[in-house]
Amino acid sequence: MDLALDLCLTYSWLFDCKMTDIFIRRPWEKAPHDWTDILCAMSYIELRDLVKGKVHSEWPVTLQAFSKSLSQTRGCLTKQWDSSITLSPSLQKGMSEKKRHEVRRMASLVGELCKEDGCNLIGDIGAGLGYLGQTLMSTFKLNVLGFELEDGNCQNWRMQRATSNNLQTRCLRVDTSSECTQILRDSFRQHHSSVSATDICADSKVQQGSFSEQAGENFTPSSSSSFRETDECRVCMVGLHCCGDLTPATLHQFHTIEECKTLVCLGCCYHRLSLDAHFGNFPMSSQFKSWYQDSASQHGCSINHLALRLACQEPKSRWLARTDGEMEKHCEHVAFRAVLELYSHRKGFNWHKKHRRLVGLSAFSSFETYIDAVLERVGDVEGLSISMVKTALSDTYTECKEFFSYIRWYDALQVMLQELLEFVILRDRQQYLREKGYLCQLVSLFDDKISPRSIAIIAQKT
Ligand SMILES: C[S@@+](CC[C@H](N)C(=O)[O-])C[C@H]1O[C@@H](n2cnc3c(N)ncnc32)[C@H](O)[C@@H]1O
């Protein structure tokens, strides 16, 4: 694993530059000198081979080694959970296709684990609108207690309807404080003692669940599992896309609260993780902290917010599914935005101050159309005449044109590193829970073409 972390830091020039800053930062200058010509000349077929780890003998040896080492390091990730439950039309109401996919798979896994571990209460962290909780309640007759930061979500009509069905949600900021631990623990105990013993799963519509091995480690839920009858409060803590610091907080509370016996958690928005001089929320495990300290000082760089941002971008599967035409379009859009960034960087002003999104997709038909749309949207360009700005932008475009082809391969190399960075984050979280003494596995739960953050952390207190 130290190899994966070390690889990420060795190729820090691949995450240290946002795509739209490519003409400002010129990351290709940090690439091995014999890579650029061959990468610029690659067809999309060859770029796809590179991303898949299929090397060509005429490529530079260091590029072959990069491609191979990334696929080997990432090779032994997880097992796969490929069963799902059916959702009644009323449960599906309001859910996007993506949410349906997530809820069907995750509910099936949580139901199976609750059966195995004798859990009689679900604690849904970052419950959102309560889609998962409602499904667990209605399908498995499990008691569910949701915790949600946003008052608006707790008040939502869907939640109100759920509440009348016994899904209760508390408005709470889940963090690592002892006050939060106390609130969660008291809520679990109170809720448990206030509801009658549950008759779990008697009429569930679960299709046969199974873990199918992809590679590597074993995760075998007991095949003869049945729901344990117990008066004890046994909580399965779940979190479907606990963004930023919410996943580390959930892992911490799972460890701290004795009643929590099982955890199923998926994170997202890694770029919102707190990082500070004492690591913050990455790395979390002692093992990774020690590797990271050595590696970071050796390479003179760190896993910063740009690395975390890359880690939560689209996965390889989606990138590989793009047609040549879509790749071409994507690179052209990036190039237009990068030219604009270079120009504004030199002039020292920020186009994005007034508008989060400058222009819509339709503006990208040509650079001229794009610039017209941008200038129309921003109105005033710091007192400069529009025709002067247009001419200067056109000159910047001409200056950058010879580097447009760099975007294609930088994008391909970034998508390769994305996978490794996410792998490092997930492995660190797994290691954190293992160091606390729990059985902990990473399970590929969703189809990552539908739901990009698709790997669940499962922990069980034995
Ligand atoms: C990406 S959404 C997922 C919502 C829901 N689990 C789902 O999949 O539909 C993350 C949710 O976590 C909530 N959240 C974020 N930080 C939180 C915190 N510290 N404590 C509790 N909820 C939080 C947000 O308000 C949001 O509803």
C-alpha cells in the first residue's frame, strides 16, 4: 500500500494542476522528457489502451512502467455486491434513476448484514430526504433513525410522510465531538426502548444476495444467517454518500458508540475533507500517517485539495465509455476555458466572481461564439474595451493552439491517477477501522457508470 501512496506522490504533477489551468501551469514540463511526443501522437485507441494498462512496446519504458504499476497497485481492490431489492412504485417516487440504483443495492446489502449481525436499528447518517431509510423500513421492517444536518431536508414532505410511518429524523450535525457521541448514543437507546421488538425481514422482497469475487480478499457473510432475537440495542450505522468530513466522523462515531455493531458507509466529495498540519481527515490510520510522512518528505509534496478533487472526479469506466467525438468535444471545451483562464491570470482578474458557471454548453460551438457568450455574461471587463479584449483573447488562443493536443493525454493520465488516489483514501479508511480491531472490507456496491462513488466500507464488530 505504501507503493500506491508513493506512486501518487511521484506523479504529483498529474494532480497539482486543474485542467483549466493547464496553459498557466504547463504541467507537461514536469513529465519525463520522452513522454510528450509519443503521448501527443497517440490515437484515442492507444490512449484507451494506456488507461486500461495495455502497454505498447514502442512506448518509452518509463511510460509502460507507469501504466503497469498503476493497474497492478489498484488490481486487488474489492469484492462486488451485485444483488438488489425491488422497490414499490410508492418508494420510487421522487428518486432519480441513479438514486434508485443506489437504494436498491445498498438496502439489499444492509438487510443482509443486519440479518447476519443481529442489528435491530438502523442509524442513517446524512439521511437527506430519507430514501434509503424508508426503503429499509418498508422492505425489512427495520427501525430506522435518521440524522441530517439540513433542517429543510428534515422538514421535507417526504420525510414527514416517512415520520408518520415511524422513520424518525433528527436534525443534527454529525461530527467527532463527545457531545455528538452522547446525542447519537442517547437517541439510539431511547428509540430502541420505545419500539417493540421487530419482526425483521419476514415479508421482504429480497432477491438472493451474494458477494461475487472480483479479486483479492474474502468477504463471506454467513450463509446460514438468520435474524437474532435480542433485547440488546444493536445498531447498523449506514451512510449513503456521506460527503467530505461526514465519512470520517461516521467512522469515528461507529468506533466510539458501543451499540453500533455494523457499518455500511460510502463517502463522496473528498475535496471537502479537512486537511491540516496534523493531517486532519486524511490520512486517518496510524499506518498511513507513518507512510505518508516518509513519502511526502521524500517527494517534497503532499496529498492536497487538488489531489482530493481529482480523487472524486469521474471514474475510468465513464471515461472509457466516451466516443472519440465526445472526447474531442470535451478537450475542445477544456481548451477554450483554459485559454480564458490564461488570459485572465495574466490580467489578474477573475471571470468567475459574479457567476459560478460562465456559459452553457451551446456556447462552445467555436472560440468566437464562446468569447461572445462570456463577454455578454460578464458585461464589463475591468474598464477594457470589448474589442481589445476580443483581440487579446484571440492572440492567446493562437499562442496556446500548439498545446491543445496536450489536453487529451493529460486528461487520460489524470483519470488513471484518479483511480489510484481514491483507492488510497479508501484503503486508509479501511486501515483505520482495522487498527481499531474491526473486520473491515471494501465492497464494490454500485455500477460506477451510474454512480461514480461506488465503493462501500463495511465494518463489523465481532
Ligand atoms: C450527498 S447527500 C446524501 C443524502 C442521502 N444519504 C441520499 O443518498 O439520498 C449528503 C447529506 O448529508 C447531509 N450532511 C452533510 N454533512 C452532515 C453532517 N455533518 N451531519 C449530518 N448530516 C450531514 C447533507 O445535508 C446531505 O443531506
